[in-house]
Amino acid sequence: MSAERIDPEDQWPLPPAWLWDCAECVRRYEAMKHVQAVMAGLAAEDPGVDWDVTDSVVGTQISLARHLADEHRPALPGWEPGCGTCAHHRAGVDDGQERVPGQRTGAVMAAEEHRARHLFAPPRIVGLL
């Protein structure tokens, strides 16, 4: 495929440098990329292969996003202006405020996970979760 045919919406971004300083981030990122490669190989060998995306690719992305949201919340990016999913989450949370001290609502957690995905997932798929 030529460079002219590569859509920026499909490109995996290079994660920020600070991510590589956390052993758990590295472990989860490598697991995510490994599962993606394995699943791509299986699908290439047999396009009819039956695999559960929630147990593999999506699950590893959620795992990494959850870790980033839990352990690196101050480093998460802000709301992405052109992202409809960011707009949806932003409208659904109370400016990220905790209703009970020390406990975040499910809506806030989902919004944080989404913002974390902007660090490592292609724009076309980051909005799917």
C-alpha cells in the first residue's frame, strides 16, 4: 500500500514517552499489540475464523485504558474537540467530579477510559468505546 492510500484515521499513534516509564503500561501495551497481531494472522489464514473480539483485541484495549485512567489520570489528554464520543462523555459527566469522595461514577470511569484510548488507538476506532 502506498503512503498516499494510508488514512490517518486508521494509524496507531505513538504512545507518549511517559507510558514507557511504567512497567505495567508497557506490559499491557505489548499484550494488546501481541493479541492484535495474532488475531490478524488468524483472520488472514482463515477469514471465517470464529473469535470473540471482546475476549481479545477490545479486552486488551480496555485493560490498558483502565490502567491509564486509574494510575495516570493527571496525564490523560483533555477532551478532543472533533471527537463525537468525547462530546457524548463530556455531556454525561458532571465535569469529572466525584459524587462520593474517593469513588468515581461509571460515567466518569467510561469517559476517562475513552480519553485514555486517544493516547494509543487510531482515531477511527477510539470512538467505538
